[in-house]
Amino acid sequence: MTEHKKMYKAGKRWVVATLTVASIAVAGTTVNSQVAHADTVSGTETQQVSNDGNFSAPVTGTATQQAEDTSASNASDDDNDPRIKVISGDMNKAARASYEKQAQEAQQQINEYNNGIEQLKEQQTKNEQAVTYDQEQINQGNQQLNQLRSAKLSKQKDLHAQLEENIEQRKEWSAHIAELRSEWHKLYDVYQKAHVQSEKLYDLYFHQGHTELREEYNKANKVDQDAYKAFQEKQDAVIHETKTVELTQKGTQLSNQMMALANDHNPYLPEDKDKYEQAQKQVETYTTQLKNEQATKVNLASKISTLQAKLNNAELQLSNANGMIDVYTPWYKVEKKVTQTIIFNLPDGTQRPVLRVGTLDGIKRVPTNGPVSYEWPTSKWPAFTAPWNFGDEYIVPSVPAQTVYSNTPDQTITLSYTVAKDFAKENYGKLTSVIITPSNGSTMARLGLEGWHVADASRVLKYAYIIIKDQKTGEIVAETSYAPLASQDAQQAYPKIANSNQAKFSVVLNIPLKNLNDPLGVIARYTNGDSYDTGSLNADYSFGPIKADMGSHAWLDQCAFVNGKLHVAGWHATNQAPGATHTIILFDATRHCEIGRTTAGNDLRNDVQAVYPTIYNAGYSGFSADFDVTPGVVGDQLQIVSRWSGNDTNTNYVDYWFPAKLMMSGEDNNAYLDQAKVINNHFTVAGWHATNQAAGRQYHTIILFDASQNRELTRISVTPAERADVARAFPQIFNAGESGFNVSFDLLPEMATDNIQIISRWSKSQDANTDYVDYWFAPLRLLTDDNKAALDQISLPTTSSKSLAGMLLIKRSGVHITRLLSLTPGSTVS
């Protein structure tokens, strides 16, 4: 593992970010070995030679003068690459020093100005708090003054009301006293009369001796005494009453108080003088204080504005200085040595290693902001041919000269001597079919290959293999032996090559799903070993790499309402699927919530596999699902999500989101009565009723309602009938396609006389009595009360009798009655 360190400047500080990547290390002489002919060695692999089995001093290529564009490769080069060595100091250090000093001074000024502005803003905050406090005190003082003024006015108003009340009381009491005096005078008159009568009887009784008047005198004396007592009591009440004086005194007191307040020109009551003057002083004091604070506020704002201007100028100076620092980015001279080790397999069974080195002289740039970057030229690994000769029987392996780039890794390759016979040169192949299908394991796929491999070497190399190699990692991911089959097309192409008539292969290999992400090399091999990698002689043919389609492909064949449910069908094929569980999800894109999900049956789709042969699940990518819908999704955008996952469908999955679609819109209640009439003594009703309000209400009932008597007559549950015409007219109503009905009711007596109303009801329960939506059609009158008759004959015989013959047709309640009537003189018909 190699750690890459990238330097970034965050604000005014350098930040080092460390990334870890995998690299290939050369250990010994047999790392990453591969068998290949000299003329098939990759152009990126070269090295140096040792004649004694040990590494010799490197043969070093020279760098070219023209630098390559390394923008795409610099990410892998950094100071942690042991191959990179810095060979100079900072080449721009002197030019950058003065601007760094300017930047430092400007930054110092910025800090000072920011601190000054911050302090002034703190003062400004305190000033604003003082202004607010002063204003509150002024408002509080003014409120107190207004309350004291109001108290005087309220007092005057109250005194006036009391005086008015006193005047009314005195008037009422004067009237009362006058009434008392009048009663007193009346009682005095009664007393005088009674006293005179008593004195008169007294004189007659005592002085004149009329004793018979004694009893009368006693009565008169009693009346006299009672009258005097009543008079005396009333007189005492008049003489001793004091309320008149009290009311008069109170009225005088109220008048004096009102006059005193009227003559006092102060706006407050005398007892409120101290409070009023204190409040007045509070208003005056804080008004003066407020003016001072407002002046301070203006002064602080001016100082802040001045410092802000200075701050802006310092920031501009810092920006200019940083701009120049960026111009003079630090850069260093560096060199990088890239090695290649070649392991030669000699015919005698020994190995000889060779090492080659390419040196790149480059530049390392360390910008003020951004990652460290490198600029590299290119170098060369010189061509090399193995110096060990084993005679004309063997072809000596060699490698051509090769350009070395900055991103060229240190590498190890293996070359072998091959038989130098003419027939070894004839080596051809063709891949005619590639198909990837699911395997039994959740982490594997089946790679099916068909083609042919013809080679003269097959005369002596009796074993045939197909090898799958991950070209990114170099790993052999699968291999299998095969028995060559008849191959007419190969024989026609190469009739002179041995075994071309028996060169076909048709194999199936299990490969890990993870390797589908990488290009897969297909190698057809004839060998003399009993396994693919043990032979000393091989005849290989490398086909072009298989690149599996790693896209996520899908199509929605159908998305429509069928039998009151949302029916969806289509396919979803992808090599990204982490497992074999296929889930279809209905998603409300308007409300951002899932409505429902169901596991798909992975329907066979040969058509999809034909288009996407390198997607392992294409042949079983089909799905179909049905979803219940509710009124809650009316007007919402609905979206179908196809999900491939393992057993847990909520973790480690890959989704395909089909475009959102408005499937149900509008909550109108739509219906039409195509037919409603009596046929063969039955009342037949036909029509349709479509509404999104019926979502979740799957039972359809037709009800006959007596509108005249306001009661239900009967009902029939119906099986919804297909109505393609309604579906075309209302495509966004979910049950429009199955909204039809056609029912017949037995005739009832009420149908002859009453207005009959038809109700179409969609309900959640089968009894149709709860959770339903109705459509009430207009009332109908089914039958009429006709009473018709025709007089066929009137005959008057010569006799005095008269006779009438006729037929009366009566239609009522659907019953026809025919009567033959005969009338005699004087008879009546009822």
C-alpha cells in the first residue's frame, strides 16, 4: 500500500490530506509472472539484463526533452512515492519573499481593523441599549404625567356628578318636607275640631249636669287626645328634621371643591404635585440623555465606516499580495526512477532475471491553494533480447523499446522460450458468442462462450483450455478444459492448419460477479500440461476483452389500471444487482413516500437477453405486479421503482426509478344511465359509474330507491363490466375501464305509482352499508295511470229497453283487463 499526501491551504493554514492506494511491489524475481511470446509482450513492460541469474546494474534510458501532459496522472505521484527524489530547493523562494512580507503586514492590519470594528460594534450595542432605556424612561414619565392629568379631570367629573346628585336629593327632600307640613296642618285642623267638640261636651256634662252625655263625652275626649297626639308627633317630625341642613352643607362643600379645582390652573390635583413634578423631571432628564446617546450613535457609525474602508483596502492589498504569491508558486526539481523486471524461463528449466530502469527528471509544484502537482517528461526502457541461445530449435524472446510515463508502475513480466518450428506460427481464433446468465450462487455468474481456436501446435499440444483473466487485476478468475468439437467454419477459413475441422469450443464458466466490473481477457490455450498452468509449451490465442455492460437498463411495458388495480409490467436488467431478489415498489413522488411493494417472479425475457447478452440477469429480468390504490393518491405523481437486492431488500440494493406519472387525477363522481326501462315484466337498468373516490371500495351495488316514499325498495350486487369507451373518456380515473353495470329487477307495485331513483354505490364492505360513495340518478316514473275505453256499439230496439255493448280497456300496475259490458235501462257502470 502507498500513502499519497496532498497539500491544501485552508484559510491561512496548510492542510495535508493522506490517501492510501494499492501499488505493486517487486519482491524477488517471480512476482506477477505471466507466460507470453516475445512478440505479444505488452508495450508498457520493459527491463534490464543480467547474465548470471542476479540483477545487474540497470541499463538506464534517457529522458526526452518534451514534457508530457500529466494532468490525469499526477494524482498518483507525491512525496510518499519512494521513487521520487527532490534534487533542488524552492526555485521561486526569493521572488516570493517580498510579497509574503506584504501579505503578512496586510493580514496584521486586517486583524487590527477587525478588532477595532468589533470593539466599536460592542460600544454600538451598548449605545443602542442605552437609547432604548432612555426612550423607555421618557415613555414611562409621559405615561405618569398623562395619568396625573387624567386623575384631575376624573376628580372634577366625579365632583360634578356628586353635586348633581345632591341637588336632586335636596329637591326630593324639600318635596318630602312640604308634604309633612301639609299633613301637620291637616292633623292640627282635626285636633282643633275634636278639641272643640270635647270642650263642648265637657261643659254640658260637668257644668250643666247632663250626665247622660258622659259616655259620649268620654269618646269625644278620647278622639281629642288621639288627634292631639297625632298632631304633636307630626309637629315633632317637622321641627326636628336635620337632613335638609345636611344636604345643604354637603352641596356647599361640593361647590367649594369644584370651584377650588377650577381656579387651580395646574393640570394635576394638589395632592399629586410631587408626583407630577418628579415625572416631569424624569422626562426632561432622559430626553437630554437620549439626545447625547443619539449623537454617540452617529459618531460610532462614522468610526465603523472609516475602519471598514481601511479594512477593505487592507484586504485588497492582501489579495494582490496573495495573487503574486500564487504567481510565484514554489517549485522543485525532482527525479523518478521506474523499474521493470523481466523473468526469462529458459528451456533448461532455470530462470534468469533482468532489471531495466527509466529515469524521469520533472518539476514539483506546491501552489498556495490546491494540491501539489508534478510535471514529468517521458523516459525510455530500451529494447532488449535475451542473450542466452539454445539453438535454432527455440525462438529467443525479446521486448521492444518502450516509453516510460510518470504513471508507469514498477512491474515484473515473465517471458519464455518457444519452439521455433514453422507450424507454431499458425495460430488463429474467433469468438462467436458471449452470454452471461445467473449462477446458482448469489455471488457468481455463468459466462457462456462459443468460438474456435486453430493452431498447428495442436498436433503436439493435446490439452485445450479456456482461461478468463481480469485484465485490471491480472487475476485468473476462471478456467476450464474442453474437448474440441466439429468446426466447419474454422476448417473453411484455415483448411491447411491441423485439426481446424475439430477446433470449436462451447463452454460455461462460473465467474465472480465482482469481476464483471473489469475487462475480462479470454485466452484459448493448447498446452502439453495436464492443467492450464503446468505445461512447458503453450500455444495461446488472446481474444479481445469482454466488457460486461455495467449499466442499469429497464423498460416499462405497461402501466395502467386493470380490474381496479394499478397493473405494471416490464423488465430491469443490470450487472450491478447484489442479489437475486427482485422487488417492485410503488412510490408516491408527490408525497415522497412508499405506497406498497411486491416481490417479482423474475419472468423469462429472451428478448432482453438477446439485446443485453453480457448482463447476467437479462434473461430473467421481467416483472409484473398489481397494486391497490386509495383516494389518498388522487392527483399525485406515481413512480415505479425496480429494485434488485439480496434477501434484505432495504440494504445493499440497486434501484431503477421509472419516470413519475400522474395516474389518477380529479375526484369527480361521473356516471351515466344508458338504459332504464321495463322489458318483459322486469325493470332493466344499464350504465356506468366511474370515480377515483371508489379507490379501496371494490364492491359495486345498484339500489332502487322510492323517491316518493323516501325508502329503499331493493338492491343487487353487480360484477363490474368492462367499459373501454369510458376508459378512453376518463383515462385518469382508475376504475373507468370496469365501471359498467347491467341489472334487472322484478317489478314491484310501487313502480307503478311512485318516482323511482337509481343509486350506483361503490363500497368497501360487501353489504354496501358502510364506507361508500354514491351516484344518485334523476328520479324516473316507470308506468302511467291510463284508463282507456272504446264504445263499439249502441243499439236501441223498438221496445222501450236500451242496450249498450262495448269493451273497456284498463291498464294499471302493468295488468291489462278486458271486460264485455251489457247495460239495461236504468243500470250504471262503476
